[in-house]
Amino acid sequence: MKTIISKYEIDVVWHFTSQSNLEMIRGKKGLLSLSELEKQGIKIPVPGGNEWSHRADKIKGMNKYVHLCFLDDHPMFDRVQFDGRIRDPIWLKIDSSILLKDEVRFCIDVSNKSGVSILSPKEAIEQIDFEVLFAHQNHNDPKIRARLYAAKKSEILVPNFVPIERIFF
């Protein structure tokens, strides 16, 4: 993953949430996975996921991860806004060094979706279309647009916790 970070000069990755959650994030010294929130008895002021997505996360074990994006433009962001789940959204910048943390995993689509594989860093390098995400492309080309839309669905899965030191407020 170090090679990808260097090649594409990835300084930050992203997490979207509600501005209403910022006080809790600061108070807990970072972002907690759904599993960690539940263990600690913490209720999220404005959850991004709905009951269905939280159930799907638990079934696939994705509740044990904090979900991040490569770009500040993820299809789920549009979905939660359309559904009205987050009315005051904010994108948090996360230091890209988080990608090098032990046990970080990846996927090429929404992680709790049926049939989506969870990838090791090596598999992610082979399967995620970093070229379309980070290299200059002709976004007027329908094939490039389709590749970009698919690649934007990729997720970074950080086990349990993203420490506040890696979040740029």
C-alpha cells in the first residue's frame, strides 16, 4: 500500500458523518466502529447507517470496522442525504498513513453488500482501480465515468478505531 500512497500522492482518505457527531468524535478521541460504540454503550447522535445497514454490517462482521473512502465523493454519501439521515454532513480528512495500519482491509464495493469480498492490502492493490481514482482521466468518456463510479464505491475498513491524531478537523 505504501507504493500506492506514494505513486498517487494520497495525503488523506475520507469519512463522512454529521456535524452533530463531532463532539462525540472529539470526546472519544477518534472514530469508533459500530461494534466498539455498542460495547461502550454509546449512542451515535446522528447515525449514517439505518437499521437495515447496521444489521447487514453485523451479519458480515463489518460492524467491527470504521468505514473510510478514498475520495470525498462516495455513492453512500448521496444515499444518506437523499434518505434524510444526515442533514448537516461533513467530510473528515484522515491521514493516509491509516492505510498502513495492521489489519486494515478493503473492498471494491459497499462492504456489507452480499457477494462483496473483503480484501487484503495486496488484493486491494490488484483489484481497486486506483488509476481512475487518482490519475488524470477524461471524465467525459462514458467508459471512464463508469470506471470512476465503480471505483468510488471502494471502502477502506479500519479495525475498531481511528485515533483522533489521524483526523484533520
